[in-house]
Amino acid sequence: MATKINDKELLQLIKDRLNEDAHSQKVIEQLNNELKEINSKLEASESMKSHFISHIANELVNPFASVLGLSKAILAVDRENWKKVISMVALIHTEVFNLDFQFKNIFMAAKLEAGEESPTPVNVDMHKLIESVIESYKIECKKKKISIKHAFAGEYNFKTDPDKMKLVISNLMSNAIKFSFDEGVVEVVAQHEHKQLSIAVRDYGIGLSEKNRETIFDRFNRVDSGINSNNRGHGLGLSVNKAIVDMLSGTMTVESELGQGSCFTITVPELDVPEFGYSPNADETFFDMDENAEIF
Amino acid sequence: MDNLVITHYLFPAELFAEAQPHVVSTVLGSCVAVCLYDTQLKIGGINHYMLPLWNGTGLASPKYGNIAINKLIERMEKLGSNKANLVAKVFGGGNVLSSSNNTFSIGKRNAQLALDMLAEHKIPIIAQSLGGDHGRQILFNTHTNEVRQKYV
């Protein structure tokens, strides 16, 4: 039996349908656009990856070339000319220091992407660890006449993965120094309370535009700063940091204003590996859980 | 028998697959762990991913399901497994986040991704415990393929 429907109602129905269609069309279009965007992002990231070696070739080849040249020059220096030797050794140190830092990031990124990294919790004197990172950037700072202020509130002892924390802080320090103006100040403020450690690294350098703030965690992304275009780097530091902080179940936030500088803050909880009851001998039940355990 | 069973605690975004027998433990909330087991070689591997899809931001790490599952299969193949001999057990994807996050239903999407991707790879799922409102603690014996699960 056909439903009776007058023309007016029919028209309204058709209109509604058309509206609905138009709406879903719009949604589909929107989703499509989003997909396209993600797709192009993925493609760009993958092509960056495949060109990674050629991208960073200069970063790796140049330091080696200068180390080779400098060491040759040192061999040729007169015995009496110590000052010259020392200045050249300082240059070698800078090059090798940067290289070492870059390698650490590259290998960490590779291991994180392969899922082969896991944190090893150790009781660490975080104050000492932060100081040692600052100390390692002393020469870098001297060159740009940057002074570093640091403060630590709370208990120094903290259970975490020291190597990973060191790399995370180094990445923040390296960026802060790189993007500071000459004679600037970099502040490192750490706070340990309620089993949470937060470390903020602030610089008063070039800062980030809103657009750059969104992409800084992308791998291989290098901020094109314009005024500081001779900045080196492989664009891995912050994405490595993000992945490490994720692994430590922490967070990393950034506040930044173009021309005002940036402040990166990481917060990580004390690292705890849950202990599971298990028998180390395979001849017993290999683990011992209560009756609530289901077996699959 | 005094051979030791080595234990390993699996962190989020980590992969584990080794030839020697291990007991791998992990804790899952909205995360999902896929245990793969080679019925011929009697070896197993497991991942623990937090989000379903990598969107091109940050490192392409096994934090993301689409990467974690493919990489785990790769790792098993590297250990000599034939994909046809693999079976899977899938755990996690609980709805443990506060209700404000319900709209994203990360757990559900994580779980669905595992089902979809394993079907695509034609790897049979022989056991699963997905969804619900609780977190899970699991122990996976990579030699016997036994998984013990407890809600936490």
C-alpha cells in the first residue's frame, strides 16, 4: 500500500534528501582532503628518509674534512707555537663533538624506529647529569659568548634512563644555543617533586613562528630561520626527543614567540619496571599469578 | 631442567622477537599487543602499540599499529619464520581513558587495526581479549605460545 503524501510534503522530502546528500558529499570531500594531506605528508616523509643520507652527507663529510685538515696542520706547527695548536685542537673538538652528537641522534632514531630501544632504569643524580651536559657545551657557548644559568629544585636522585635523558637534554641545549643570539642567555630549570621531573630549557633567541611550531616534531624537518641559515643539523633532534619522552611516558611542550625565544619543557615520571612474579627455573610454573589469571 | 626462562618487560612502542625462549610481560590500557607465534620454529614475538596509524609526524616508530605490526612480521621473518606458519593472539584496546576522550575511542581503533591488518596478512587469530573497561597485564611465553592475562 502506497503511503499518501501530498505534493508539498513530497517536495519537502526531496529537498531534505538533497540537503542530506549535499552534507554527506561535503563530509566525504573533507575526509578525502584530509586523507590526501596525510598521504602527501607520508610521501614527503618517506622520500626525505630515502634521501636522508644525501641530505646529511655534508653534515658528515665536512667535519671529517676539517678534522683531517686541522690535524695535518697541527703536525706541521712549530714546536714553540702552542697557542696555535690549542686553537686548532679546540676546533677539532667542536667538530668531533658535533659529529658524535649527530651520530647519537641518527642511531637513536634508527633504533627507535626499529622498536629496539627500551629504557633501562637506574638511580641517577640528575643534577650531576644536567651539569655534565651543560659542561659539554662550554666551548660552544664560549664561541657565541652565551651564558648558561641553571637551577635545580628538589631531590637530585631520580630513577630514569640516564643515556636517554642525556640525549634529550643535549638536544634541547643544542637547539637553545644554536638559536640564541650572540651574548644571549640559556636557562635550564629542573624541578623534581612527587616522582615527576620536569626540565625546562629556555633561550631568548629567534623563536618559532606559529607555522614552525606545528612542524618542529616532524622527523628530518629543519626550521628555516632565514637569518641563521648556516645552522647545521639533520632535523632529527626533536623527533628523537619526542619518541624518547613518549617511551618514558612523559610529555614535551613548547612555548615560543617569534623573536622572543623558545622554552621547551619535558616532564617525565620516575621510571618503574613492574615486577612480575616468575620462577627463573623452567621446570616450575614459569610465572606465578593469582587465580584471576586467564590462560590463552 | 635447569635452563632459565629469561624475562623481558616490554615498554610501549617497543618490539620484541628473539630466537631464545622468553617470558615477555607488558601492561596494556588502550594500547594493543599482538603476539605472533611460529608453530614450526616454536618462537614468538610481540609488539605494544599506542596509536593505530602513523600520520607522518615524528619518527615512524612501533608506537603506531600499522608500523608495529608490519615490523613485527618482518622481525619474525628475519628469524626464519614463514608467514604461513604464523598465528596471532591479540590483547588490549581497553576503554580505560576518561570519558572525555571517548570520542576518539583509541582502544577500539587500535583493536580494529590489529584485526584488519592480520586479516590482510592472512595470519589467523587464535585467541583474543579486546576492549572492555579495564587495563590488562599479560605474560607471553614465546616458546610455548601461552599467554596469561589478568585485568588490572
